[in-house]
Amino acid sequence: MASEIESLLEYTLNIGANDLIVTEGAPSAVRFAGRVCAIPESTALPFGSLLEFLGSIDGESGTFVGGPWHNSMWRVKYFREALGNAAIFRPLMTECPDFSTLGAPASLDSLLGLSSGLVIFAGPACSGKTVTATSYVSAMCSSGILRFCNLDDGRELPVKTGESLTLVNSVGSVSEKLEQGLRSGTDLFWMGDFDSSSLIPILRAADAGALVVMNVTAGNAVGVVDALLSASSSADRDLVRTMLAASLKAVVVQRLLPAATEGAGAVPAWEILFNTQNVGSHIRSGDHFKLPSIMQASSSEGMLLMDDCLAELVRSGYVTPEEAGRYVSNPARLA
């Protein structure tokens, strides 16, 4: 059955899909621009086929980098389901793209001037947030000589460090590595996906003068703040609000939508929140649910609401109203 999985991986690359989703005992599927689609004429994989292909599966779940298969390395996230073993294969890019080539709103260029604080890149699965975040970190490292600490366990995309100095051989938990990095004078921490157990150490590092960059899985800026607050205990909630209001610099939310023109790939949609005095006040008071109205009224400051971005993409003909309607909060905006 290894040849069948090989064929599915080749199909995933040929159509430019983000992920291949394989479950023993069920037909396979691909994820493209956030949408899961069945593979035409795909049949159910026999039980044991994933173990045969991967060689070994340790524990109930895990993630590793495998390959090369069809000249690509793949992130493999495996887990067990009621039917049998399942895995999500994601092809990895060999080189991090330049931040300037991502088609991001011009207001994000201001992030290249930061030297401290917390910058969060967010979005759902397959939204491109890891590529954008890694490209930003690479741009920062390449723009000068920084002391850089890479705490991204996934390491899906290599960071272009330029002449920056990379801290190596740090040991212990994420919290301990942050503390070691601060003692070593680290300028930039790249955290990768948010580790909820390290929330307060992350905020302390940002407050101490380092620039901390991380990913959060959330669909909008309010969801990002909710995710961070939910990761804190009730006893620490007020402290986290205060620290976040002080150290947050920006939240960049990204989604990928299928282009209106067939075969044109995916189109990014953005939401951008900068931490102004007004934004910080709402986070500190727990009124962060009011942030969308602030973003909508602050376009002159570079902020952007996802609904506004989706409406503009529809008006410009880049995406269809049907696709944008899957994510817009106020459908009347697309009329």
C-alpha cells in the first residue's frame, strides 16, 4: 500500500494542495485554502497501510518531518481515530520567501522597525501564518546583526538569519530557555506555535525589551486575545491582561481563500490590529470584544478588519462572494 500513499502525495503536490489527509478505512482528502476536498476516485486505505509506509508510529499521536517523497520533505502529523491510524502530510518549503513578496498590506512594513514587544501572527490551519511569521523573522534577522533565539520546535521553514548571531545549546523547558536567552541578551525570540504553558514567561520576555514573535491558531484578533486569556489561570487573568496590554505590538490574522479564477491558486485575506492606547485600554479592562469597531475606525493608522478586506477582495474580483461569505462576520458588507 506504500505505492498508493506515494501516489496520493504526488497528487497533493501536482494540484498545489496544502495538506493530504489520510485515514485508514476511509477515502483520502486534501486541504486547499482551508477547505477539505475529497480526492476523486480515492478508495479506502487498508488498515496497517500507514504503519507500513511510515515504518513506525510511536504513541497515540505525534509530529515529525519525513521524506523526501517526490523530492519534498513533509511534516507528518499522525494520530489514532476510531477507524484506525490517520495522518496529515504537509509539503514543506525548502526556502523561506522574502517578507516583501507575500502581498501583505503595506502597513505591515512598520513591523520591521520594531525592537521589542510581542508580535502575533494568527489564522486557522493552512492559512499561511507560519510562512508569513517566518518570513518576518527572517527579514528582521537579515536587516541587522541581532542576537536570535529559535524556540520553534516545528522548524517547518528555515529562518534566514543573515549575519545575526543564533543562540544555541539552551536547555530545559520553553520558560527556562526564554530566561537563558534574556540573560544572554537575546534581541529576538521566534516561538513558533503558541505554547500555553509559557504565556507569562513570553509576556515577561516581551516586557523585558526583547522582540517575541509567535503563532496563534485563531480566526480573528478578538480570538487571539481570547486564546491568550484562556491559557491563563483565573488567578493570573488580570496580570495577563495588564502585561498583554503593555507588551503587545501587533496581531496579524491571515486566511487563504480560493481565487475566483479557476487555477489561479489562493488569495490571502488579512486582519491587522496595532496596539494603540485605546486598544491597550480595552484589553486591560477586558473589553477586547470591542476591538473590531476600533480596527474599522482606525484604517488611517494601518489597521484592517477582516470584513473590510473580504469586501474589497470581492469588489476587485479576486474572490467570489460565496467564498468570502464563509468568513465574513457581517454578510451585508458583501452586498
